[in-house]
Amino acid sequence: MDDWPGSELSDEELDVAYNVRRKAGPELFERHMIRYRAESEQAVAGLPGHAGVVYDEPSGERLDVWGVDGEGLRPVFVFLHGGYWMALSRAESSFMARGLHEQGIATVVPDYTLAPKATLEEIVRQVRAAVAWVYRRGREHGLDPERIVVGGSSAGGHLTGMTMVGGWQGPLGLPGDVVKAAMPISGLFDIRPITRTYVNRYVRLDLERAAALSPALLPSDHRCPALLVVAENDGDGFLTQSRLFHPHWDASDLMVVPGRDHFDVVLDLGDGESSTGRALADLVRSV
């Protein structure tokens, strides 16, 4: 339990590895956040869809469906936002919706209850409930339940991993391969290092719970194809996480995006001409 990525580092060194907001600096970080909201608003303006649909009755959490036009079922990209499980929302997270719509792909962006109001176990339950909603109710909203691809950035990359692993689908009445492919971006796959960073003031994990919530430590009978994306200028912790998870998930490819950092690499999903945008469309078309 004591041997995990970075366990030999001091708390200060771990903070440097995982505090990507500090690495970016306040001015650049704020510019990125403004882009998230502005590009999301532009992407969905006038786009056909269904906004604010309750997908989980216990929590009341909602999701948005974008890029469906009533002309048949579309493959769907479910995007799980980042923010270290304690920030952001679906309002900043639909910047890829228009570009995907133009390629015949729908986008679903769920909210989830943020920490510390919700435990990380509850957040994981909610995002899995969002996938279950797409599978059960997707046809009513123009979504193909047999072509679900899940992706997310940072904490959303961790949550993507928690939809890739096995053991949760059966109790929800879902097939083991409900997630046909995945794209975690700057993901966290062994979250035990988080227990010694500032983030733990919000998520309040111990090593045992962190291990139970780490995709790299959980079994999976069905390994969906996955493209692991990380930025060249990402935090060192995030680069390490993707590089270690790549050989563990033997159905994965690893793409390190040059010239990008932790916050702008995901914005490339909104640019169909970028390497990341093309890779996403190819991944969805492959299922």
C-alpha cells in the first residue's frame, strides 16, 4: 500500500507534480477558464439538443445532450469535466459539441456533485449513472446506446477510467462493454498520490479508499480501446500517470501532444483539424 507513483517524494515535491494551476500561474489559468466558457457557449449556440435533463434521481444532477437532429441515432461522446472533482461544470465543458455534430457525432456533458459536498465514491456513482442513462434513455434523445465513447480531462480523465474498469456494469443492468472506447486526457489512474496534496483537503481520501478508486488497481474483464492523451507541458505527475497506465491497459495507445499544457490540451477537442480532435472523431467512428 505504501509503494505508489511518487511515494518516495516529499509533500512539497508532490504538490509541484500535481498542482498544475500553480504551474500555469494565475493569469494563464484565468485565460484558460474564460476560453472554456466562451468556446462552450459558442459551440452550443443554436445547436439542436436537450439541455438540463435529470439523469440521476437521487442527486438530481443533470446533463446536456448536443448535436442530435432527429434523423437517426448518433454515436455519442460523453465528456466528463475536470477541476480536481471540486470545480467546473457542464457549462464550461461543451466546446467540442459543434465540431462533433458536424461529423455526425452527438455530445453528452453531465454535471456531478462537487467535492467536498459529495464524496469521490458518490461522484463515481453519478458519472456511471450518466453512462447508464445514455444506454437506457439515449434512443429517446437521438443517441445510439451501442456506440458510447467516454472521455474527460484531468479529474474527468480519472472518472473516465472508472467507467472503463469492470464490476459496476452488472449491478446497473448494463453490458460489460457498455463503454465501447475511451479517451482520458491528462488522467489520474492511481490516485494515491492525491492523499498527500492540497486536493485532499476537499476529497478527504486515505490510502485505502484512494486505492479502491484507482482505475490502475481495479480489474476489468473487458478492456475497451483507449487513447490516453497528455500534454507535453503537463504537470509531471500527470505525465507519469499516463505513461504508467499505458502498458497496464493493454488496449491503449498513448499520445503526447506537443506545445500544449494541462489546460489547453483538452480545448483541441473543439478543433477538428487538431491531432486530438481528429483522434477523437476517429475513435468514435471506430466503434
